[in-house]
Amino acid sequence: MERHRSLPDVLGGSVFVLIGGAFVVGSLSYDLGTPLRMGPGYFPLLVGAILAVLGLATVVKGLVAGEVLSFGPIPWRAVAVIVLAVLFFGFAVRGLGFVPTSAVTALLTTMASRRVRPAVAVAVTAGLTVASTLIFVVGLQLRIPLWGPWLSF
């Protein structure tokens, strides 16, 4: 009997175990309280433990009953562009403001694919910028300036 192992399940489950474990360890520095009078550390402890258990179950499934999958070539260009876009948003949102930063971020992530045409990328960028502005600034009322101090209008 041949046993198959699923590397994506093992890696993904391991990430969940690590993140859940970090939440559990972080929650221990807060007062846990009791189930009837929960302290500030109770909910992160509970969520972290559940996440770690689900991750452990995924690792076990990947080791015992996984299917053989091949990853294929890694799209390094897309990985680099998306990481660059996230870093750009984090560093530029206070200086440029929400609208231009989210537009550039959306454009960069859209252009990560080689199959997207420039006209489609611009349309997706406009739609994502309007939608994210309506959701985060108008709907959730986040206090992020629409236009930042780096832009002198």
C-alpha cells in the first residue's frame, strides 16, 4: 500500500498551527477570566487554540491521506509585484492618502498577471478604488485622509 503525502496541506496546516500558537502565547499575557466573565485574553486564546487544532488536523490529513500534487513553476513576477504592492500601500498611505495609494496598489496587483490587458487593468483599478473608498472610508468611517500631504492640491 502506497501512502501519499500532500505537501500543500502539511505546509498550510503548519502555518495555521504557528499562527494559532502565537495567538495562544500572546493571550497568556492578558487576564483570561472565566467562561462567564471573560477577560481580554479569553477570546484570542480560544480562537488561537481552535486555529491551531484545525491546522494540526490539516497537517495530519496531509501526512496520512493526502493526494500527490505538483506545484508547477512558481510565478516569481506575480509574487514580487504583489509583495511590492502591499509594501507600497503600507509605506505610502499616510503620505499620499487613501485614494491614490489604493489606486496604485490595485493597478500593481492587477498587472501581476501577464494575461491582463492594460484597459482591463485600468477598469479594475477604478472599480476597486471606488469600492474600497466606499467600504473603508464611507461605510466603516476609517479616519484615513482621501488625499495626503505629499500631494499639494
